[in-house]
Amino acid sequence: MPESRAPYDPMPHGPEEVGLGPWEGEWPTGPQWDPELLRDGDRRNVVDRYRYWTLEAIRADLDTRRHTFHVAIENWQHDFNIGTIVRSANAFLAAEVHIVGRKRWNRRGAMVTDRYQHIRHHADAEELAAYLHGLPSPVRLLGIDNLPGSSHLETMEIPREVCFLFGQEGPGLSPAAREVCDGTFSIAQFGSTRSINASAAAAIAMHSWIRTYADLGAVDGGVWRG
């Protein structure tokens, strides 16, 4: 990005305003720049690397370095956790997010991060498993549930090509999903609650993959540099 740019202005019109104002000086040239954002400012929830970039340019850049893990969520009850899981998948740069069941899902928690993420819909878990196993580099499908025989996330060897499948808040994985999973794992708990929130469990699983395989040397202060 050229050095001439709008100064960081976190709260120009109120505490909810973030990002950068209109570009100051001569506009940069290139296909990644969005003329409207350069003119009006960029208040989106994106890292500064992508300020003033078009949505298409951001997605294309993310596609050059996506990780090899996937995330799947069963959607039978319009679960509010789905949006939050999508947001975490974007933060950790998942290859794809898969919605299993109902095609419409609650996007509120995604905070528009679904625009930058590849999202696929599958009618059922069997269709999801067939898709993952049929990829050029087959992807293992691992469900999270406190089931007898489940591996412990803290000690298991996480596959590099893997899809984490999460059930609905409350009932957990459906019987059909359990049937097609290549395995299941659980997250260690020490308190009185039976289970942790589905979106929290998803974030823990994704970050476990990040700790094992991601290039942490390319991250500075929690933000990728490149």
C-alpha cells in the first residue's frame, strides 16, 4: 500500500466508528482498489492490509493462502451459533465452511465475514462426507461430541486435511452425522456443565489446528503480515 493514506480515525462520528476515513492525496492505482471506499472511507471490519480493497480482491488474496481445514455445522434449528462459527472460520482462514441441513442460516453473528469465506450447502451429512472424501486431497470428517470412545482433542493427532463437524446447540451431533464421521473428539472440561457453547468449541478446535500447522512466523500481534 502506498505511504500516503488517510490517518487512522477510530471514532470520528461515535464510538461505533472504526477504520479509516477518505484517502488523502493522490489515489493509488490497481485493480484491488475500490473507488467508493477511497472516496468515502473504509469502516469495514477488516485488517488494515485490506483497507480500501474491493471485496473480490480481498477474497482472491485470501484464496492464495487458505488453510487445509474445513468447518461444518448442522443447521436444523436455525442455530444462532452458526454465524459466530463462520466468523471464527474467517479469522483462522478455513478452506471452506459447510452448512448441513437447512439452507438458510442465522448470519447475525458472522458480522459480514461470510462475504470473505467460501460457504457450501449440503442437504445432509452423508452428502457432506461424500464431498470431502471425493476431493483431490481427501478430507477426514471429525465430529465433536462427548460420546463414548471419542478421542481427546488435547492429545489426539489432528489431521492436516480435516473437517470439524459441529452439531446444534443442545442435542449435539445428529445420529446421521455420527454415522458418517471418520471419528469424533471431545474437549476436556472440569466444571459442572455438561457441555460448552458450540461456537466456543469450534474456535478451540480450529485454533488447535492453527497451533499444529499454521505458519505462526507470518503473524505479528495477531495479524498476518505479508
